[in-house]
Amino acid sequence: MSSEGKKLFNIIILGISFMFIFTAFQTCGNIAQTVITNLNNTDFHGSGYTSMAIIYGVLSASNLISPSVVAIVGPQFSMVVSGIFYSLYIAVFIQPTTWAFYTASVFIGIAAAVLWTAQGSCLTVNSDENTIGRNSGVFWALLQFSLFFGNLYIYFAWRGKTHISESDRRTVFIALTVISLVGTVLFFLIRKQEDTKAPGDEDSTNEILGESSSARNKMMRAVAAFKKSITLSFTKEMMLLSVTTAYTGLELTFFSGVYGTCIGAVNRFGSEEKSLIGLSGIFIGVGEILGGGIFGLLSKNSRFGRNPVVMLGILVHFIAFYLIFFNMPNDAPIAPMEGTDQVAYMIPSKEVAMLCSFLLGLGDSCFNTQLLSILGFLYSEDSAPAFAIFKFVQSICAAVAYFYSNYFLLQWQLLIMVIVGFFGTITFFAVEWEAAAAQAARGSDYSSI
């Protein structure tokens, strides 16, 4: 197999591995709050929102050290160990206890920081400026199939149920734990490259992928990666992109946790309210996959760069927020176990709710494929620190959003996303224009990125 063929193979395996792991984790996150409110065990006093706030809070802090971890042990082994912690977190739901639930939330936060930093490094190592757009799209589309499969099972398994029994819960989470472990094992299939440099260092990719080197060299790489992360954090481009990244953290929280909870709390949906959570996840996944395919795989044919895709993303999200505001009761995010009988500005419509799910997924893919692409392009030599900063900002904003989701009515959550999304789009435009100008000055064909 040619070098280019090996790189594409690695990207596909990377995407499939993440698809399995996040089939389990995203389905878990989508139904966590609903499952918890249906627990009969009075000794359990956990909150799905609080758990997610802990995860993303720890994740944000852990991104300060994750480039050093990846530099020492290599992306492949980093992803394998992180995948094991994802599986342990999901397994907690088989027989949940409060202490285990929150402890696992801390550990998965650390694991997620390492996982995503290693993913960014692996993506960049197997790409160049002509393939980064394509590879970002391939990875993103494969990853988002995770929203389809897990939620399809939830839709059929919970159809017609207004209460989730202990047997239902155990069956679902045993299956999700096994799926997560399958994805973890697949990381071993990623092949080593021989012609690319490690992030923040000039050694070969053999060292990136974890081949033996002295403890001193590993420590030097770890320190160099940490210093590079701090330096990159204060560059103008990264600070501008951080506003866009902050928006992706807020809307990630909304579509992956809050919106499903809102749907499951609307009593006017009748006996379908719980199964509609799964159906909503499917439509989000369809939007994500479609966006990843169109704006990632076909990016090489774009003559206009990344800005039109981001503009489409924010317009699609604004339409979704407007429809959700009219369709969903204002107290839906914080409704009790009995749900809510309130009505917004229209009788709650299942069709409108599913359309909004699709639009949320499509808009999210617009932002994330373009952020992955521009980070891989701007920081091809410093990929691990750059992606660590990306996840740091995204996850700390997600943590804040999960925290206020315990208290804020729907209208205020939507308003926050509208404001941050507007400014995030403007700052992305500014970075993209500068990148296009710099590329044109070097005489390269920018439209091929």
C-alpha cells in the first residue's frame, strides 16, 4: 500500500474507532438525565447535567497537560487507554451509585482531553495541506454515524414507554459498554507513518506512535509541548478562533444533552416522548453526517474557502433556535420527572422537533469540520498543542453550559447561544481571511485546502 493509501486507511480506522466509542458515549449522554430521573433507587442522587459539567470542567483543565502525555506515550496508546476509561464511565450506569458516577466523571474528563489531543495529532500526521479538508470530513462523517446507530436502538427499545425500568437500563448500558470497548480495540489497527514530524518536535513519526526513546527525550518533548501550548494560546489567530470554539462548546451541550431532555419532558408528545429522544439523536446524526460529507469530502472543490460553510452553519442554527423557541415549553430543560404540560407559542410538534434536530446537527458539522480544517492547516507543525487548546476552550464552555442548564429556562439558553454564535462567526471570518491572504502570498492554490 502506498504512503497516501496508508494515511487514508489510518483516517478511516480513526473515524470508525471514534464512531464505536461515541456511539456508546453520546447515546449515554443523550439519555443520561432521562435515565437518572427514572431511577427507583433512592440512594442515588446524581444529576446528568452535573456529571457533564464535571466531565467538561476536568477536560478543560486536563488539556493543559494532554499534549505532554501524548508526546510521552504517543497518540495510539493514549487513545487506547482513554477508550478504556470511556467504557468504565458507561459501565457505571449498569448499577449506578452517586460516588462512582461522579468519580467516573472526573476520570473520563482527563481521558477525553488526552483522547482528543491524540486524535488531532493523528489526523494531522496523516494529512497535508491538500488533504486536511478531505480527511477532516472523512473523520467527522464517520464519527457522526455514532449518533445514528445508538439512538436508533433507543428509539425502538423505548418506543411507547413513559418509564424506564431497571431491566431496560441495564440492557442498554451493557450493550453500550461492549460497543465502546470494540472501538478501543480498533485503535491498534492504526499503522505507523515514517515521513512526518511529531508535534512540537523534529523527531520522526515513529516516536509519535510510541516507539522507545530515552526518558530524557520524552520529558523534553513533554515540556516542549506544554510550552508550545502556552505560547499558541496567546497568538492572535488562536484567540480569535477561541470565540468560535466557545460557541461550539455551548451548542454541543445543547444538542447532545439539553435538547433531548427537553423532548423527553414534553407530556403533549404522549407515550412517544421517551423514544423521541432517540429519534432526535438520529436526526442530529443525519445532519452531522450530511454536513461532514458535503463540507469535508467535497472541500477540495470549493473556490471560496471555509467562510461560506461557517455562514451556512450559523444561519441554520439561528433557524433551529427560532423554531425551538416557538415549539418547546420554556421550562422543558428543568422539568421534573413528571414532565411539563406547558405550551410555548405553538402546540408542540414532533415534526418540527425532529427538523430542529437535523438543523442542529447540520450546523454543528459546518463549524467543526471547518475548525478542524483550519487548525490542521495553520498549525500543521504544532498539531497536538493546537488541538489541545481547541478542546480546552470548547470543553470549559460546555462545562459552563451544562452547569447553567440546571437552572436556566430555555429562552435564556437560546439567547446565550445566539450572541456567542454571532461573534464566533465574525472572528472565524477574520482568521480565514488572513489565512487566505497568507496562502496567496506564498503562491499556493488556496481553494484546494
